[in-house]
Amino acid sequence: MSTPQRLQLGVHVGQQNAAMADLIALWKRLDDTVDWISIWDHLYEAPPAGGTTPHFEAVATLGALASVTSKARLGCLVFCVPYRNPAVLAKSIVAIDHISEGRFEPGFGAGWHEPEFVAHGFTFDDLGTRFDMLTEGLEIISGMLSADERTTVTGEHFRVDDVTCVPGPYDGSIPLWTGGRGPKRTPETAARFCTGWNVPYVGPAEFRRLNDRLDAACEAVDRDPATLQRSVNLAFHIGADEAAAAAERQKILDQWGPEQAERVTEGALTGTADQAIEQIAAYREAGADMVNIALRLPVDGDALDAYLDDVVPAARAL
């Protein structure tokens, strides 16, 4: 698989446990430094805590993100398709795309957060049914965002009848993403509909293995695997110095316990800035076109400074 001339560096920000003003200040700072800024699509906090953490809905938040930035590509990793009528979501995507002047690259998934499904009145169907909904949703959304003037899809879960989407995308097209580590339907979805794929919290070896599945899925539909971008989200646990890095490692151990800490650490950036650069290099070698850090606010300001000021410039040269 070919890679871009320069590794892309991004930040995935969960829009919870923070005031909107704080999120806006963070986005503006990131816009001057990174290539990509994304949020998620949850109705409750993640990991689940019974809806007790302040949290903002994705579509409205993306409008704010698009309006206060001007440089970085913007994403949603990922829209939960069962939460919205896909035709209405396509209209929302076009609005965000125009606000951002063509920088929006939305992602789509089947959803997993059962407590928020149930609390908000959505049926938490089995995984196969949710993937069927994802496929039908992407048929509608990709049709409405294409050059076709009208789209008709008659599915089991969603349908549109000769629907239009005017105006269309700001630059004529909108790249679509999907995410996850599923063995069959996720690669098929990526190969069929998407420009990019993202997976959270896996180590370089697992990332390479998942990449091989994506290559096979592309080849099965006669698509050049090099046309599918690959990215990873990594939990942010670096420290500005050795003492702070050790404290972050201890935080993982305290939160997850010894049995799970190794698994969590595998999909995280840890250590100091120099060590983080080495870890990012391993993902680049495994086929990553983009590496994102996943922030859960509040975040250690010194650690974030070290990442943006030291790690990002060095990692771009990989």
C-alpha cells in the first residue's frame, strides 16, 4: 500500500466534560498545528457512566467546530447511523461541509453504546441488523452526496424516494470514512463506500493485520488498496518529562488493573515526547497514513504542549 508524502497528524476530541468555550479554544489552537480534528457521535459519555457527564450532541457541535477553524480537515469518528434518518444526516453533512468550505470528511458506523441507545428510545438491535442499517444508510448518503441529481433507495430500515440534495458538496464531493476492527463487514464497507478507515486503540502489529484485511476487501471489489486511507486513534498518555510519563502509566494501571493495563497501553501513546515519536513511527511502518491522539478533557497542558510543539513536527518527517 502506498502512503502520502507526509504522515498526517490529528486530534480526536471527545466533546464531554468541558464547556463549549473550552472546546472552541482547544479547536482553534489545534487548527494552527494539526492536519485533522474530529469528534465522536455519542449521546451519553464514553465510557458509559449513566449519562452523568456533561456532553454535547455531534451535529450541532460539528457546526461550531467548522465555524471556528479554517485549516484542518474535520471529521466525525463516527456518526452512529441508527440514530438519524440518513437523508436528513446527508443534508446536515452538506451544511457542515459548506460552513467549513470543503474540509469536512464524516465517518459512519453501526454504533455500540447500548446505554445511550436505550435511554434515548432507540432499539439496540443485534450487530448484524445494525450493520444492515449502516449499509442502507451509506447507500442513501453516498447517493445524495454524489453527482447524481436524485436518489432512490428502498431498504428494510431506511428509504428515500427520488430525493435531491441541493446544494451538493462545497467542492463537488465529500470523502467518507468508516471505523472499527470488525473482521468482515467493516472492511467490506470501507472498500465499497469510503475514502478512509480508522481504528481506535490497537497496537502496530494489530493495525498491520487489519490493514491486510482492508487490502483483501479492496481487491475483492477490484479497487486499488492504495486509494483507501488508513488511520489510527491512540489514547493520549504521554508526559512532559519522565516523572509525568511514569504518573500516566500508573494512571492506566490504577484505572484498568494489571490484567487490562497492558491491553490499554498497547493502543496508547505513552512515555516522553521522544518515545511517542518512536511509537508513531511504528504505526507509519505498519501502513498508517494518519495518526490521531484521542483526548479526554481535562488534559495535562504540559503534555499537550510537548506533543504539539515537539512530537508533531518530528513525526511529520517520518
